[in-house]
Amino acid sequence: MITTDLIIKIKANLKIADAEKDLIITDTIQEAMTYCNLKELPIEVEPYIRKKVKSIINYETENGTTAVFDVKSIKEGDTSITYNVDSTVSKETIYGLSEGDKKTLKIFRRLR
């Protein structure tokens, strides 16, 4: 599917009216195309891209875009900060390709 058509379909499914999230959508599509070694993604990848973009939007809504660390908890007495660094929910797995993402995209991947 052509990237512009995929962007339009994702924006329609997520009910995004403006172009504010286009960069997130485009980056996610590009990352999937790079991992899969494809010039265009098939329509069957749309649910994955949509869910990935939605998780990024939710993450940015909750934590903002300028947060350096994922803070899990802060204790003020004797100062204790716990960071959210498990393998399923961290800034790297939200923005990048996690093992689950790679497993999902594996069926579309073309080896060189």
C-alpha cells in the first residue's frame, strides 16, 4: 500500500483530523519498512502501525515528549527514585521496535 494511503487510513481509524501526528505515523511506517526490507507495506500491516502509533500517542500524553527517564516512583523521605526499565514498558520499546514488534513484522519481512 502506498505510504500516503496508509497514513490516511491510520488517521481515519484513530480519528486524527490534523497533521500534528503525521511525523509519528511516517516514522513508524518507515521503521517497519526498513525492518521488513520493503519499499511499500501491505495493507495487512495497518493494524500493527495503528496500534504502535496509538501507544506512542498515549505514552506522550502520559509522560510528555521531553522526559529523559521513565520514572516509576519517587519517594521524598531519604530521596528514592525508581525508574521504569523493564523490557515491556520503556521509552525504547515504545518508540523503537521491541521483540514483540519484530515478531509481528516477521511474517512480512523479506530477506536480502
